Amino acid sequence: MTENVDKRKRRRTPYPYLFRLLHWLLGPSLVVLVLTGLSLHAISRPQWSLLAGRLPSWFWPGRVDLVHLVAAILFSAAIICSLGVYWQRRRRKRIDHLVLLIGGLVMFLSAQLLLNPLGPPAVYWTARGVHAVVGLVVLPVALLWHVWTGLGQYRRALVVAFHPWARPHYGELVLFALVVFAVACLVLSGLPVRSANRELLARRIAKPEEEVVDLEKLPWDEARPLVVELANGGGFSAGRTRVTLRALHDGSELFLSAEWSDPVEDRQYMPWKKTPEGWQRLVTDEDDESVYYEDKFGLAFPTQPDWRFERFGCAIYCHAGGGRAYGYKGSDRIVDVWHWKSTRTDPVGQVDDKYWWKIDFESKNIGRHGDPKEGGGYKKNVSKDKTHPAFLPDGPEAVKQGIILADRAAEYTPRVAAKIRPEQIVPGIVASAAVGDRGDIRCQSHHQDGRWKLFIRRKMDTGSEYDVTFVPDRTYPCGVAAFDRTSKRHAYNLSVHWFVLEQ
């Protein structure tokens, strides 16, 4: 009698427990991946996006990068386990099953090339195209086909065959958890152990004898380089560039060098051009400019320990939508941001000292803030009616690397404007050195042979609540980004990198 009951139970649950559980996990995770993938595609650079690089109001907003990563980990682990179970069975293989399983594996493999861009640009482009077509076209069609078939000829056996709780097997659950952990380690670059090839060791050196020092002459050869591959950026070749970082410290100051490929030196910020008909502001999209703009470089450090950033990197702070073309930043903890700008700050020898914090949709920048300052800084050179510059250079020496120096800026009047010859370009920024907290970071740079070389110095402890404090023999997570003539569409790497300060 007991034997007959066991046979009936096996008939009611013909599939192994793990496969039945995965069957219900794969569908929802794939739906989440498709929806968040559509949002990521929507906000990608306009040349790649079918939606002109902007998120429609009915698309998934917010932390779509983070949600996409978490769903991808669960989906990939489920695909790997499902492939193993499915191929062990001797039943007839259905086309929709094969498309879903093989397509899921292709998504997992192509994602590794997107998260860790290696090789020539053609490899990245191919992986990106395959990932988009399979993820947004092939898999959704196969899923709809699979659901239609299941709700059609197999609807009476659906719950019986794939009952998620019948005859649980906890050993298989442990196996699945281990696969999830392994996939997370691969996707998140070494969870929970830091990878040595993502560490930037700041060598300790003797304090420079002079306060004003040529940063390029510091002993950079003593510093072990960290190479960071960045991708998906506007302007760069195939959206990619490679950054080489080195770091030194003397116990009181931190010195950083960054070198990356960028064929053209861009030092402009939506400038003005005088024409016979009047003034023309050179701009294509003021909220998302990628033509008449400057080169930039950025580093982000949480000022407090944040396990979320240590696992997911900048994806935890990046949001889509919010009325902005490329989304917005925001955090419940202060994130120190070093934002070098080739036009707005570099000519005065500074890196813009900023931070991300609380999200406020009433604010223009939502979650991005500038450190407090006592004076100086930069401002747009635009009149109130936006028909001409607000200031004009008082002579040739008033213009420096794309800005009008603030102490050489003459207020716009018709008489001063008459001195400007036709076709002359007038900078779109008036700037001077920021005084106070916002001017804590000093720099020097030059562009040569298609590469930027940037050198940065900052006190290890600035005394500011908005700045990370560096202490020898401690480790600090950071994110890296580079911009090629674009206001927002930077090249990035979602992996976390670490500053390690030598004692």
C-alpha cells in the first residue's frame, strides 16, 4: 500500500525538486531582467538607444543597475543548474526549452565581457549586440511561447508537474545556494574577498621639501600601477578607455596619478560664437551635451563603511529617470566625489570637490552637491535672457584653456562686444580658484600623444564632513569614471576598486 502511495506521489511530481523550484524562479527573474534591461537600453548614449537616450515615464526607474545585477545573479545560477538537470533527463527536448536555456547561458557569458571588457573593441561591441538581441528579443519571445504552451495543452498538469513545495530536497537547495554564491563572486568581482588585481597601493614616500612641487616629478615608478578597463562611455573609441592609476602618500598628503587614452583634447563648455546676425551659443542639448563639452575624470569614495558599495560598486548610487537624461545620483550616506574638469577647474589647478547624498527632486542636481566654499569657483557665462555672453574677455590673456579668468572678465556691454571680431569664440565659463572646502584638491595635467595625464594632491584629512579621511594601513573602496567630451555619459566599470595606504 505504501509503495503505491509513493508511486502516485512520484507521478504527481515527475520532475526533481530543484528543477521544479528553478522553473518558478527563472520566469520572474527573466521578466525583471527584461524590464530593467529596457530601462538600461533607454538611457544608454543616444547613438545606441532606440529611445534617444531618455527614460520614458512608464519604464522602470530608480536603481535599475542594482536590480538588474541582483536579478542576473539569480537568473544565471538558475540557468546553470537547470542546464545540468535538463540534460540528465532522457525526455524529448522541446525547442522553447532549448532556446530559453541556451539563450540564458549566452546572456550570462556575454555579460562577463560587458562587466570585464577585455580584448579589441570588436569583442565588446559583439558582446553588447548579442546581449541586447538575445535579452530583449529572443528570450522574451521564447518565454511567451513557453507560457502559451504551458497554459494551453499542458495547463492541467502545470501545478502537478511543477509543484514547488512537494517532496523538498534540502541538499539540492544547498547546492543551488552554492551556485548562487559562485555566480555572485564572478559577477561582483570576488565577493566577499577583495581581488589583488583591483587594489591600488599608495606607497609611502618622504614629504616633498617644497610646498609647490611639480607633481609629475614625484617617484611614480615606485608605485605599483592599477589598470582599470572602462566601457560604455560616450566619445571614446567603441565607448572604451583604459585608466592606469598610481598612488603615493607622505603621511599627511595623498598623491594620485591617472593616465587614460583620449585621442582629442577637449577644453570647451558650450561656448559662444559671434556671427554677423548676433551671438550663437554652441550647444546641441544643454541637459545632455556631448559635442561642445569638456573632458572629465571622476573618483568616488564612501565617507563611511558601506557594504552595499563594497559589493555592488557605483550601481548602488546610480538611478535612472528623475527627469534627467542619464539619471541621477543619490545616497543615504555621504559619498566623497573628486570630479576633475578639463575646462571648469583644471585651468585654475583644482579638482572639483563634490559629494553625493540625500535625494531631493526639488533640487536641480537631485542628489549631487558641491562642498561648501567661501568664494571663487566657476559659473556659466550666459546673460539672463540667454541671448549673449554675460561676460567678455578684456584681452587675449584673459582666456585660458576654455575659460575666462574671473579677474579678467569684462561685463557685457554693446561697446565691449563691438571689439569682438566676427567668428570669434568666447568661452562659456568664467572661473577662478575655489576658496574653502570645495578647493581642497589640487592638480596639474597635460594631454599628449592621445593621452591625458592627470596628477592630484589632497590632504589625507581635510577636516571636512564631506570628505573621506585617509589613514595609513587602512583600505578604502572607490569607483572610477572617465568622460570624453560629454556631460553625463561617462565610461565606467561597475567593479569595486580599493585604495590601500602603506603604513
